[in-house]
Amino acid sequence: MRPTEPALRLIVRSPAFGANGSIPIEHAVEGFNVAPPLSWSTPPEGTRSIAIIVEDPDAPGRTFVHWIVVAIPPEVSSLLMGAPLPAGAVHGSNDQGTLGWYGPNPPSGRHRYVFKVFALDSKPASPGMTKYELYTALEGHVLAQGELIGTYERKARGVPAVELPPT
């Protein structure tokens, strides 16, 4: 299930990691489990909203969804690390069964995490939206899209995770 490939591309970046680079531990379950900062190029005219999905295609058995965000206003071109969503934007359901970011947590080996950003001529805004609902809502509405791939491999078992800073 993939949206039709649009002619226009968005450039997606993160100051936390480069293309095919290693995602820092603070974004993983064994770290602080906060979404990394993400930015994208200016969407085309006619964009009504931005949608994001992050998937792990290397997960055992099926592609695992780590994050869905929909109804991001078109004038927003970035999300800060762990920051609240912009007004109007909502989280979809990840495959852990929660709303919001669920960081990398591969059972073994290095996995890829594909951050896909879509510029839409519609504004799907259903809190708790699943991957299947998102991809259905994307059909015929994608004006531009882009992606960034990061990788992550868990630390060795028994190695302490990152400690939270004192409050």
C-alpha cells in the first residue's frame, strides 16, 4: 500500500542524523524515547497539510510503524525534538498501540527507520489514525513527498541505558 508517486519532492532532514546515518540513542526506547527534530523543504502551492509516518521495514514479520502525525499546517516546516505538535496537528497510532513517538527498539541487528513526509491537498485529522487509514487518506491527495532514512542498533544487552538528566 503506497501512495501514487508525485512529481514533486520534499527534502527531509534532521540535525540529529544524516541520510542513512545512525539515530542517536536519546530518540530510542532505551534512551529518552523522544522524537528527533525533523524539517522539510517548502511544500508546493495548494498544500493544505503535512503528514508524517516513520516505519521500520526491517522489523520481524512486518513493517512496524513508530510515528504518525497528520494535519500539520502547511506553513510549518519543522518539528523540534520532543516538542508539542503545532496547533491542529494530531498523532496517529503507532504499532506499539500508543499515540505519539515510539522510538527505535530493534530486537537484534541494525534496522532502518524511514521518515516519510507528505504534502497534501487535503487535511486528514483523525486522532489515532492507523497506517492503513493514513495511506487510504493519502490516495489521490499527495502533492509532494520526501523521505529520510536513519538507522539504529540497540546497545548490548546488560549495558545500562541512558540516564535521565536530574530535574
